[in-house]
Amino acid sequence: MNPRTKIDIQILFALAILTVIGVIYSKILPSLCMWALMLVSQISIAKTTKGKYTCQFVGGTLPIQQSIKRSRQNLLWLTLLFFIALLSFFNSSNLDEWFKIGILKVPFLVIPIALVYYQAFSFRDRRNIFIMMATVLALSNIPVLIDYGIHYELYTHQLSKGIPIPTPLNHIKYTLLIGLMACFLLVILLDDRYQISNEKRLKWSVIGLCLFLFIVNHILAVRTGLIAMYIGLITAICFSLINSQQYRRYALLLLFVTGGSFIFAVKTIPSIQKKIGYTMYDLSKYKASKDASNFSIAGRMYSYKAGMNLWKSAPIFGVGTGDVSDEMTTQYQNVLNIKDGPSLPHNQFLLTAAGVGLVGLMLFLLGIFAPFFGIQYRSDPMVWVFLLVLGSAFMVDNIIERSASIAYFVYLHCLLVNTNYVK
């Protein structure tokens, strides 16, 4: 495959940035960017020595065939997540819901195939795109913090009742993305392959950006986002302790600072203290009564029970992707004897198993993790941070059942997979 031009890569990165903006502020923009990516993946734009622009068609089926032969099939593993939902047609009776889910999963097909037409990205490319993504995310935090400052007493009081601080995106997905980007920035600072040590202005900008996202995540005080962020930070620091002679002292200091920050946050930040108080209250209500309608943890626990019952009822092929929501309602009312609960299990792995069974769950795991089986990924801390952060989030929420979180998950996954590890 011929290398793509600098303009091609710039357009790709611009679409990725617009996708992040759309994830936060617009439901339609990520879809438009996805189809625009498929379009521009079929052409190559170059600037001639005379200052004119040329456009050449590079599409067709040949690049996909070549990618499979030349070990670039790692990008195509992710398409399994689309085909799992598609094949669930055969055991779904609620076809309207199945169709909605199938449309929702289209990015798992389109984006990986589009990126097959691009050469592997350098670590410098990866660094630049993630810094830009983190910058967009940080800018989106500013109005959130201003709003929180204006309504400080109200929002802090609401946290004690389980009502999150208003964010432009679902609070769990939003804080998870904040935490993930903070971890990526730390990896960029600690890994020599990103070549940031000699760029002092950029280095200090990344340090400031990382600290800002770290602090914001504590202020927002969302359990999933905070826990996932700490998992990612500890992973990044431990990799540096093991692999980097240059940054080992700094990594050891960072490990102590990270632990100290957690203790300090728990003891001093009002929003976290209110969330801890609500968590204890939530747990007591779950133990004392069968009520999942107004309590976060109670709702999760009942969704786990209902989801496990569905998986047990059809362990091999599941109850059907389109039928999970209806069957969950039946479980709540007829089996668990509660009025209502979450429409889907708050666990991505369990949701997949309930909908498409053990067969679908195995394909799901292959689609996500198989691309990273290559030996080159084993020493890449950013890959491990991504997998552990998302894996931990999958345990407590159905992360990729919303268009916004699907969009950024697919882009991050593909950008990590499609990296050139040859120096």
C-alpha cells in the first residue's frame, strides 16, 4: 500500500478531533465524521511542487485483501463486535430493538475498515492526536467547573443524594474519558518513544494538561471514572519503574504522590466526601429493601442478578440482543420481585453474554483483545492502560452501548492497534 500523504493524515486527525467534539456536544457529528472518514480513506490528496492539489483514488477491495495477507488484519478484529450484533438477528424476537442496536454498532465495522487504507502511525503521530484530544476535553471542562462554582452548594448537596454534577456527556462516560486521557498524557511523559523530553514547552503543557484532568476528575467525583483513572495511572507508573532507567526515580515518586493524592482527596474534597456518604447509604438501602429504582449500587446489583439469570437461561447463544431489555423487565417483575431496574446489565461482559451467549462473548473478547496479542504491544504501557481502564469500566457499566462512547472507544482502539513499532 502506498504511504498516505501528510494532508491525508491531517484530515484523518481532524476528523478524530471533530469526533471527540461531537462525542461531548453533538449526537450527529460522530456519525458524520465516521462516514467522512470512509469517504476520504478512498482518496489521497497531495500538494504538487507548483502549489496545486491533486486527488487520487486509492480505494477498492485490494487494500483489505493485502492487509489480511500482511498482518494488518489486527484492525479488522474489531469488526467482530458489529457482526455479533448482526448475527443475533436469528434469536431476537424484538427486531425493532435489534435493528437499533445494529445501527448503533456500525462504527465497529466502518472505522476499522477505513483505517486499513492508512499506513501505521508513528509514536509521534499518536502523541499529537492524543494531546489534541486531551486539549479538547480539557476545554470542555471549563464551563462544567464554572457551572459547578456558581451552583456549588446545590450540586454538592445533590451529590449526597446520588445526583451527579451536570456534564455535557453522560457523567460516567465523560469522567472515564477524562481519566483515560490523563493516563495517556502520563505515558507520553514517561515513555521516550514519544520524544517529548527535548520539547520543553510542549512537555510543560502536557504536564499542566495531565494535572488539570486529574484534578477535574476528583472534583466531578464519579466512582467509575476515578477508580479507572487510578488503575491506569498505577499501570503507567509501574511500567516506567520496570522499563525506564531514566524515569525510574520520578516514577517511584509519582507512585507515592498518586497514593497520597487519593488519601488527600478522600479527606478534603467535598464532592468526594458526599459521594462516599451516598455510596454507604446506597449499600445500606440495597441490604435493607428490594428497591433499585432510585439507587445506583442497588440498581447495578439487581441488574447483575437479572443479567446472570438471562445468561443461564440461554448459555450458548443468549436470549438475543434485541430481547435483552424486555427480558430484564420480566426478570425484575416476575423473578426478583422489584418494580423496576436498569434496562440493561451494568456490566459489558455480562450484557454480551446475556444477549449472544458464550459464543458471542468469546467473539467479543477476541474482537477487543486479539489485536493486541502481538509481541510488539506487550511493552507498550499505553496499550495496557487502555485495556485495563476499559476492562475495569466494562465490569461496572455497559460502556459501548451508547453512540458517544462507541465513537471514542473505536478511534482509540484503532489508533493504538495501527502503530508502527519499528524504530
